[in-house]
Amino acid sequence: MNAAIAKEPSVANPVQFINQVRAEAAKITWPTRREVMTTTIMVFIMAALTSVFFFLVDLVIRFGITEGLQAIAG
């Protein structure tokens, strides 16, 4: 058959499954408080910059459409 399809490991009982979940959860490296604060601040800054950018683009498009319609209307 197809060797590229990997067979998933089967878990015989719920206790073994819980033990495997705990073992994998112990491998997680959680971010520090400073890392969380830094990334949160960066997200707020990027959201603010993005909103300003789209506000300016909207302003330019609105101005262009308004002037174009006034020129057509005479």
C-alpha cells in the first residue's frame, strides 16, 4: 500500500492517554511575563499603525471619488 501515510499510534486505555498528555504538557516552554507584555504591546502598536494606514487610504479614496463625481457633474 502507500508507505507515505503514517499510522497513528493507538492508545489502549484512558490512563495511558492521560499519562502521555501530561508528558507532552511538561515539554511546553511557557513565555515569561516580560515576553507576554512585549508581544502584547507590539500587537497594540501594529493594530494602531494598521488602523491609521487604512484611515488614510480611505480618506484618499473618498477624496478621489468625491472630486471625480464633482468633475463629472460639472
